[in-house]
Amino acid sequence: MKPADMPSQNGSDHDRQADIRKVAKILRDGNYSYDQSAHLIRKARRRVGLSPPDRSSSGSPERLSSEEQEAFLEAAYDRDGRTGLQMRVLLETGARVSAFVQVRVEDISFRDLEIRLRHTKGEKPRDVPILSSLANELKLHVGDRETGWLFRSRQGGHYSKRRIQQIVKSVAEEAGIRKRVYPHLLRHTVAQRLADQGMREELLQQFLGHEAPETTQRYYEPRRTDVKEAFEEALGT
């Protein structure tokens, strides 16, 4: 065996990092979305006989509680109406931050009560429903504009993903929420709420724009409190 081919005590970490870079390049060059990438990695794990990470203790994704949602939106509107509306759109549409910052005035259908979300990684645009109260609020925000970014920055362009992340974090701090809050947590929040309220799995998958059904299934995993309540109800205690 050549010296270059021989494993060393420090070689495993180096090889692992090299493999990670190779996989990342494949996913990047293939223009795969986040959900498509996750689905491919899960299939690859099964193909080579690797077990997925143990998440048995974590259950469904972390989210804001009802009280935290209320405090979050209240803090956002207390700052100003624009921030409040931005946070409400994020929270109620489940938009990824990359799609949220790309929303334009013409993407809103006030007649159909829908917002068209465009992803930057090759996914097809999708229309998500909005409540009439949110549509009315958006009408006031848009005014007589018929085109352009829905939320314009001070420079006249759209907000950056980083700026929206900063706003979400600071609003959560002002609301007194102790957990780490970021845009994707708001997406988890609305997804879990819809699942808890009985939205069918295939419809939630469409709402979220998930490529693979497995990505949506985690919102339907029973929590320990649900199991305990069902157990007590079944035994009549």
C-alpha cells in the first residue's frame, strides 16, 4: 500500500471533510432545493445501510407556543405597522425567508386571497392562501402600487435575508421570548399549528412546498403529552 493510501490517525476527519465537500458540490451543481437535498441524503443513507440521526427525544420541530405567537406579533406591531405586517406574513404563510424577500406586489391576488411564493433554488412558484384580514392589511400597505417589491428597503430594493433574520431575532427579544427565534422557526410554527388543527398531510405538504412527504410527516409525530393524554383518556383516569 502506498503511503498516500494508508489511513492515518488524523486521516478520518480529513477524509470526512473531503466527502462533505464533494456531496455539497453535487447538491450545489444539481441546483437542488433544501427539501430535495434532504430527501436525497435520506435515500443515500438507506442505500448504504446507515441509520438516521436519533431524534427520538426531540419529537416534532420546535415552534412558538400560542402565547409566544401572540407576544411576538404584539411586539412587532408595537415597533411599527410595517414590521408587524412583515412578521405576520412570515408567520401565516410559512414562507422561507429566501422566498419572502422576493415577494412582489403583483404576486398578491386579493381576489383569490393568495400570495405567490418564488423560491431561488429552482422550485416552481406556488400559491399559498391568506386570510381576508391579512389581505385587507396588505391592501392598505400596497396602496395604489401595482408593481414592485412588497416590502421595499430604504434603498428601494428588497430586504436581504440577513436583515429579516435580524428583525425576527430582535422582535422576539422585545417580546421576552427566551428561546432562539429565527424565520424558519416561524415556518415550523404555522406548519405545526395547521397539522394540530387537522390539515391533511398531503395538503400541508403542498402548502409548505415540500418535495418529499417525509419532510412533512415530522409535524404529525405524536408528542409525549399527546400520548399521555390519550393513555389517560383510554383508561378512563
